[in-house]
Amino acid sequence: MINLSLPIVYPADTTQQQRTESEEFRSMLLTCLLAAELNRDKPNTAVRNACAHMLKRFEGERTRKILRGAMQQALPLAYMHKLLKLVESECGVK
């Protein structure tokens, strides 16, 4: 399992927009997983509601597209796990 609480180290040529989007993406994953864990009776509803709240708050266009896509999924928690697996595979974590 990847540790999402570790600080992100950015290359020198990373723009502020890219930094904002990566921080928002990490926050989105953590928030959705926490919402599902705290609401075990209806985790997908909790994730969908969390996405709706984050959509109002987040500024990054890519992150907002991901949130809109998650809200349209029949099983948004499965979609978040898919994104987490994608991050883990890119980081080389098994």
C-alpha cells in the first residue's frame, strides 16, 4: 500500500498548477477512502457525496474532471480503488 501522507517531491520545472492538481488528487483519494471507511453501510453514497463537496472546493481542471467522472460511476468506490492502483503501479508499489 502506498503511503499517501508522505510529502510529494516535485521536479524544478513543475508549474504551480501541476502542484495544485497533484495535491488535490492526493486529497481526493484520501477523502474518498476515509468517507467509505466511515460509512460502511453505504460507502458508494458516501464517496459520491464527498466528491460533490470536493467539486465545489477544488480548483484544478483535471481533478474536477476526475471528480465528475467518479460521481457518474455506478460504483464510485471501485473507481477510487482503480485510481489508487494506478498510482501504486506508477510508483512501483505492490
